[in-house]
Amino acid sequence: MIVLFVDIDYFFAQVEEVLNPSLRGKPVVVCVYSGRTEDSGAVATSNYVARKLGIKAGMPIVKAKELGKDAVFLPMRKELYQEISNRVMEIISKYGESLEVASIDEAYLDITNKVSNFSEAEILARKLKEEILEKEKLRVTIGIGPNKVLAKIIGDKSKPNGLGVVTPEDVSRFIDELDISDVPGIGKITEGVLRKTGINKLADIRKFSLEELSKLVGRSRSIYLISLANNTYREPVKPRELTHKGRYLTLTENTRDIRIIMPFLKRALSEAYGKIQGIPMEIYVVAIMEDLDIVSKGRSFKFGITQDLALRTAEDLLRKILDTDTRKIRRVGVRLGKILRSSTLEDFFH
Ligand code: DGT
Ligand code: CA
Ligand code: CA
């Protein structure tokens, strides 16, 4: 098995840098404001410049402001990050056989049958990094390993903008050197229990039986740790259905002229329909403005949307965007959501 783990670097804050390049080099802090008082809330993430000042995810905004008086504090724009995450996931999915989206900014990709060895895997990973950088201007870190967990561990150790590999030749030594705090899914409490028992390295797990370990940290966690320590962990990459699919096109010029934009939108729509196996109940028109900001408007239906209805709806939504925004559009696309995967429906509508 050869697995890629992809994690977008300082994700929310990096998106803000991409949309506003003048932020680069400055400490950037993305915040979730609770709204109780002006500064109440917590830091969602920060870029590496802010991290140098000690500003970390989860920290109260007030504390972050003490550490970085001149840092740039921005409110979290979750929908925007989700939109960009979807696009990055679509790029990643092209490089492997199955994609498991693990969170808004990380995914596992099974490339076992796409490459014949780990050095080819590395070349593929470099291409993937390049494509994400070129298309979305985002830097990611990739870990490559013989299973999902090892790929994630080496990925986490290679951040930011990194590429780390655990080859089959390295794997025993790599496992032997791991500290239990390097193991994903081992929280502070489990870590404390293990250390009290004298288990500091993952390799120390091998000194205990399943029964002994289970009494300490529970049976399923014990099975997990034992399989990792013995290099028998083989959980497959489990593709989760992408609940939406999109297609975006760059206009030949930045414009607000609907007669120029519609043919692109129409093509994006028909290509998006070509990608799905089923019929959507939700449609969004997404406009990437001249300054790379993203505006989207959508509509959902109680029934599956035929391509004709989708086209009329898309035009309406595009008009709404142009009515509520004064900027020129640079890229335009559609996203189809809540896709019904019934083959009978498909036969009916196509
Ligand atoms: P990295 O991967 O170390 O370069 O930095 P991030 O920011 O990508 O961190 P990661 O991968 O742990 O988390 C991905 C995103 O999830 C991150 O950009 C913001 C969000 N996130 C992480 N921790 C928190 C948190 O404590 N609260 C909230 N609201 N969001 C969080
Ligand atoms: Ca990340
Ligand atoms: Ca992550």
C-alpha cells in the first residue's frame, strides 16, 4: 500500500493571504468572534509569522492581541474556506484511486496502483504540490507512507510546505523512533496514562499484551497501538462520497458583461453535469472576482434539477451576483450539491 497524506499549511490564514497578498510577511490571525464583547472569542489559526510570536489555535483573542499588538486579526470566513477546500480536494482526487477527506484541510489518497514504487510516489506528490500551488496559490505538506497513519505522522513532521516519505526500508526504524505523542489520535489523557506505565516510545507498546493494554487505555485504542507498533496497521483509504461537484472556468477577460460570462457558465454547468452520477438538488454559481475574492449564490430544490432548469437558475444566480457586487468577474463556475445517486432518476432525466 502507498498512501499520500495531504494537509494544507496554516489553512484559513493562508487563504486570507492568497486573497490579500499584502498580508504576506505580517502576522495573520483568523479568529472566531463569539460576539459577547468586541474581543471575546478564540483564535482558529494563525500564520507562521504569528506563531513565532506565540499566537496559536485555540488561544483567546485577548491573549493573542497581547502577544501580537500589530498582528492582523481577521474574522473566520468558513464558507469561503470550504469552497476552496472542495476545489483542492478535487485536484487531489485526480492523482489517486480513492480519496478520503479527513477534515477541511486534510485528505488521504491511495496511490498504490498509480505508481510502482516510493520514488515514483514522490514525483507524483511533487506534481500534486505544484498543481495546487499553480491553481489555488496554496502551499500544502504531503506525507507518503505504507499506511495512512505513517503518512500522516511524516506529513505532520514535514510542515510547512514539506514532503516527507517513510519508505518500506525505513519503516521499522521510523516506528522504533516514534514517541507516543507523535501518534495521531492519542490525546493528552491517554498519553499521561501510557507514560505513567513507562510507555514513552511507540516501540514500548510491544512489551505489553492486548489484555494488559486494554485495561489501561481501552480495547480499540490498544488494538490500534499494537498494530502500529508491529507495522500491521492496514486501514484502507475510505472514500467518502463527495456531496458536491464543481467546475470553474477562467474568462478570457475580467468582465461584468453577462453576454460574455454566460457561455462560460453554460459550459461549466454541462461539464459539472458530466462529472456527476446522479442528479443534484442544489446549485451554486460561484464567481471569483478580479481581486480573487469569491462570491457565491445558490438555490436548492425539493426535487432533482434537470440541466435545463439548472441553466435558467444559474443565469438568475449570476444576475444576482452582478446586482449585488460591483467588481469584475475573473473566473466563473457552478457547484452542484445534494446529489441523488439513483440510477433510475439518472435514466429519467438524461
Ligand atoms: P498547519 O497545518 O499546522 O500548517 O496549520 P493549520 O492552521 O492548517 O492547522 P490544522 O491543520 O490543525 O487545522 C486546519 C484548520 O482548521 C485551521 O486552518 C483552522 C481550523 N482549526 C484548527 N484548530 C482550530 C481551533 O482550535 N478552533 C477553530 N475554530 N478552528 C480550528
Ligand atoms: Ca493544515
Ligand atoms: Ca490539518
